[in-house]
Amino acid sequence: MPVILAIESSCDETSAAVCADGKVLSNFIATQAIHEQYGGVVPELASRAHMQHIVPVVDKALKEANHTLAEVDAIAFTQSPGLIGSLLVGGQFAKSLSLALDKPLIAVHHMQAHVLANLIDDPKPAFPFLCLTVSGGHTQIVLCESPVKMKVIGETIDDAAGEAFDKSAKLLGLPYPGGPLIDKYAKEGNPNRFPFPEPQIAGLNFSFSGLKTSILYFLQNAGKSNLFKEEFTATEEEKQAFIQDNLADICASIQHRIVTILLNKVKKAAVETGIKEICLAGGVSANSGLRNSFQEMGKKYNWNTYIPAFQYCTDNAGMIAITAYYKFLEGQTDPITISSSARAAWSSD
Ligand code: KG4
Ligand code: ZN
């Protein structure tokens, strides 16, 4: 029965969603285009845009779900992690609504919500399942035993996968965010032409900073000498010409390496845990190379694989709503005095 209104404002998307009885009825997302010209998210501009968007976005989500504020049973919001000014806008708005309507408040951890985006549509994974969450800020493998019991069993020790895509794209002179552009050019390229080295990191953790350095050297050498080492044999003109002539193969090779770094650890996690229900989550799961290789790997190893619909992969309030639904069922509501931005416990690590 519970009707939940959820708000997400952790970074640069202002989003509101309504879910009733575990079904997401609306998921409205206002994207902030203003950051493109700065090559990354500007926190102060993000908070201001959230202030402008939040009322119309909540209105639209309620209308689309055919519900009124009076029918809402609980208000949920993203508590962490995120940009502090951005989190505060959604958090304070949710608290004000909770106080005015006298309805329970539910603080949601953004990373738990990315994982549970897999429970929005059918078919849903069975518990326990593994989830590879890959976004601009995070790269994690999560073991999920129930909607409210999860454990991070692997994560990046430096850059996130999305950052690896975006920073590689920047080195190629592509605009921010470059991940989708690498994906686009990679479709025409040969992924095996430039074999970027794979980092050797113990356990289930990831590292992407070495890849970034080898791409930097590779471009500075412009194919003239030892590909991935610091030699700097090419001029700037030669470098630009090299990028132009080989863009598709370079993008395909970078994407191939990022995807193999990710999926080799997923394979290791599946072997170590014996779990064959495996999910993707986060904005980088939009990457076609990752999706294809993930599904092929699933067939090869007999996994059941799951990827949320695109609108639930990037930052969205639908995933906050579904997480709040399960927390509500467990009686996990929060007092109005809870912090709007503090790091909350969400996994047993
Ligand atoms: O989850 P998300 O929307 O926001 C964060 O919470 O970070 O993820 C955004 C990240 C960016 O780094 C973006 O470049 C990357 O996801 N991304 C992609 C693709 N679409 C989005 N990376 C590679 N290929 C894509 N198709
Ligand atoms: Zn996110």
C-alpha cells in the first residue's frame, strides 16, 4: 500500500519519483545542462539549479503518478554520498514536506539505491545477488543478501570507471562528459589494436589511474615509439593527427580495457561467492561495450544477468523510491533531526 514520494539531488540531476506498493509510477528527472561549458559539475551552480527545479519536478512526478501530496505515506530523500550543497536542497525539501504533512521521513543511501534499481522492473534478481555499480563517482561490487542487507566486497582504490572514461575522453580532446562519446566512436573501431596494460590489483578491488597514465604516454608518443611508456617522441601536431586518424581504434581499445578490468573482477567475485545472479547498475552501465560483454559473459558462465532500464541507471529518484519502499517495510524511518548530508551506514563492511 505505501505511496512514497522520493527526491534525489546528490549531484547534477534533480529528480522526483512516486512509488506505490513497490511499483515506480513516475520518475521525473531535470538534467542541468549548465555544467557542460565548464567541463565538469560546478557544485555551487548545481545547488542553485536544484533550488529552481525542485518544486516543478516534485509536482510533475506527483501528477504523472496520479497522486496528490495528501495521499503520500512517506517522504524519501538521498542522504549521501554527494555534493553537500546539492544534498542539502533535496534533504531540506523532504524534511519540510515530512513536517508539514506529518508523514515519516526515510533517508536513503545513494549507492544502496543504485543497486536496488534492479528491483524496479521484472525480471528481478533473486537473493543473494552480486551487483557491479559503475558511475562517474563510484565503482563497486556489492553482495546483496536482502534489500536492506548488503556488503561492498570490492571497490576502486582511485578513479571510478566513469571517471576513467571521462578522463580518457578529455585526453583525446573530447568534451565532457566524454564516456558516451568514447562509446559512440568505439563502435567503429578495433578493440584489440592498442592493447593498453591491465593493472594487477589484488582481490576484488579496481584501479584505473594507471590506465590514464598509459593513455597519456601513448598519445604523447603518437604511435611513433614504445606505445605506453614515457618517451614523448611526437610533436603536438603529430599527436593531434594521430588521434584524428585513429580515433575509433583508440576509443575501442580504451573501452575494451575498462570493460575487461571491470568484468574480470565480476567473474572473480562470482567464482569466489558461487553466486550466479549478477546485476549492473550506475550510469556507466549505459555503455554498449560493457552491456554486450556482460551479457556474453553471463551466457558463457550460466549467470542470470540484469541491467535496469536506462532511466534507472543514471541518477534518478525511482531508485530512491524503491529503496525507501523496502526500508519502510522494515520499519526503517528516520527522525526529522537526521542530517541531510552525513554519510550513512548502508553496508556491513
Ligand atoms: O551514474 P551517473 O549518471 O552519475 C554519477 O552518479 O556519477 O554516471 C555518469 C557517468 C559519467 O562518467 C559518464 O561519462 C558515464 O557515466 N557514462 C558512460 C556512458 N554513459 C554515461 N560511460 C561510457 N559509456 C557510456 N555510454
Ligand atoms: Zn549515482
